[in-house]
Amino acid sequence: MTARPILLIEDEHALGTALSFLVRRMGHLPTLVASGAAGLAAFMSGDFAAVVLDIGLPDMSGLIVLEKMRQRGGAVPVLVITAHATLDHAIHAQKSGATAYLTKPLELRQFEQTLGAMLTTGLPLAAVATCAPEARVATLIGSAPCLRDAFIGIARACAGDVPALITGPSGSGKSLTTTVIHAHSPRASQALVVLACSSLECAADFEQYRSGTIVLEEVTGLATDLQMRMAVWLASAPGERPRVLATTTNDPREAVRDGGLREDLYYALTTLTIPLPPLRERSGDIPALGAFFVGMRGEAPAPQLTPPVLAALQAYPWPGNVRELRHVLDYAVTLSGGGPVFLNHLPAHVAATAGHGDAVPAPGELEAALGRWLDAELGQPEGGRPDYDTMLERVEGVMLRYLLEKHENKPTHLAAALRMHRATLRQKLRRAGLQRGEE
């Protein structure tokens, strides 16, 4: 295998060093730089076989670097990596010409496989999807780790024209996902038609369309004879029919086994599958979702969700998912009369979850909430930006305040529960402003 030059643009020294070592182990020649400007300079002066590009660079966004690289021409494959996976990041990277997209923390084996595929098979650049510049479209809100696969899948769907299947429980955002995909796709200027499969009575209901995007809602509810005709229709030339997106609340593989979905239609639709998780698995996103839904009402100033309300919203299991959350917040804000939203404004069954200690945290919930807070703190002007010790004290203060209240403001009981010396706990409580020196 011929050694090939690889450009690594990564400002995190430890990760950059690890990636350089891995590239060398693959038999290639890494060049590591730590800023967007340095990356662009190296890219212009070198002849690289591939580029590994971090989005969070100190001087500019890696997405801007990617755009500048593509503006200068060339088809060098670019692997984009990011620590903060959002739908906007994923779509922007895909539309700017990213060849592949990975999220941190990186799995080094996955990185090696992705880079190897880029070098050996020449993965094609993403097609650039266009939509009207003044158009403002909805997006999926959240940054929970369980959303990352969905974001990557949506970005790929926006760049291409193949059929896609969006799966997830009722109310998780499947309809919104189809809207986002269409709005960012090459067919954005054409019609978006939504068909409820349970009400389709003849093949002409979908065969009459020649352009745009068709959404087949609950495709497993389509009659068996229509499923057969749909599979044949999807096998026709793409230019002669609209783009097809399908949704289902059922596991499509189980639907095939149970006879609810024809196997040929399953394979036609699942070239690209986008799974949406239930809201209970991403409760760390609820404060951001809540702020968005409250802000949508257009009231100025927007009503505030009090901390006990947010705690109750994050503890509730949300069987109706995001749709249920929106209805609950509409009810609560209306009841609050535009003022702060308190527990008594929530439906009784939601408010009853406040203070329950048996709620199981979703995977990555702490990381998601802490990451948003850190981004806000570190995004302040340099003069007001806290140092590490200050941020650590604030986090510890929140923990201690919560734990002290849980133990009826009795430091002795809290020290026993934490297996901490009482003198040590008293010092921490004083630093956090939770206890006076003489107490």
C-alpha cells in the first residue's frame, strides 16, 4: 500500500496526537495543524489524499473551513468530526461537501474504517441541496447522544434522492423529520404531499405524482396489493417519479416477519433508515424543547418555566413523546396567564412526578445538560469568562444544595449518606454559601 498524505485539522492536542498515530499505523503520512487558518494554508500548499476536519476550531468554525476548501475546487474527501452533534451541523456539513461525518467521543476503530473507505473507494461527495435563501424551516431540537444517528441519517437524506424510512414511536417527530428532509433537498421548490396509507384505496393515489416528495404515513398500514405496486413503482427510474419518504411506528423487521410489510417494499424503503428515539431517552433536551415551544407562542416576554416545573417535565416518562410535551406546555402557559409557570399549572399527572427519586436518567443526559451549560459559560466575553475552579465550585454548589434539601438540611445526615467527614462537608457547604461559619 502506498503511503498517502493526510491533513488533520484538530485543536485538541491529545486527540490530534492520537489520530496522527493512528494514521501512521495505517501506513500514511499525517500533517497535524491546530487552527482553521493553518488548515487552509496547508491545504492550499499541499497535495493531500484526505482531510480530517474538526468543527470546533479556535479561530473559525470547521464548517467555514470546509466551505472555503470546496470553493477552491478539488474533490479531496473530507471527514468532519464534532463534539456537539446537532441537526444543523450535520446538514450544513453534508451540503458543504463533507464526505463523512463522525461525532466525539470518537471510536478509533470506526475512524480507521471510515478513513480507509474514503481512501480506497473514493466515497462520492455529497450533492449540494438547494432551497430558497429566505426560507426558514423547522428543525429537530436537541443534542442528546441518542439523536446522533438520526441527525447523520437526516443529513444524508437531505443530500440524496433515495427513498428513506423514518421510524419511531408516535409523537417523536417523524412528520417534522420528513418536512426537514424535503426543505433541505434538491426538490425543495416542488410540492410535498402527505398520504395516510390506511386511507389509500388504489395505486393511482401515488402513481399520479411525477415530481416533488411523497410522504407515506404509517406505511405498514398499506394494503398488501398496494404494497406490491408500490415496490414496483419504487423500482422505476427515479427521474420519472417523486422522492418517497415513509414513516412507521412499528419495527419494520417485525412487520416483515408478521406479514404486515412485504419484503420487497421493505428493502426498497430501508436503503436509508432514520430511527427517532422516544423523548424519555433524551430528557436532557427537555429544557431546550420547553423554551422553544413556549417561545413559539409569541408572547413577550416569554413565560418562564420554573426549576420545579423543569424537574417534573424531566422526570415524567412522556408516553406521547414530543407531541405530548407541546400540548402540556400549551396548557400550562395558558393557565399561568403569561407569568412564570409553576407546578400547579401543570396537569396533575405530570406535576406528580416532581421530586420522585426513582426516575432513571437517560444515557448521556448529564453530559448533554452539562455540555449546554459549559458552552454558555465559556461563550461569555473574555473578561467575564469563569475559570475551571470557579465552574467546578458552581457545579458542586448545585449538587450540595440539592442533596442538603433531600436530607432535610441536616449536614450530619448528609455526611453519613455521602460517606464524607463532617468537617470536610462543612468546609464545602461554607464555600458554596450554604452554611455560616458558626453553624
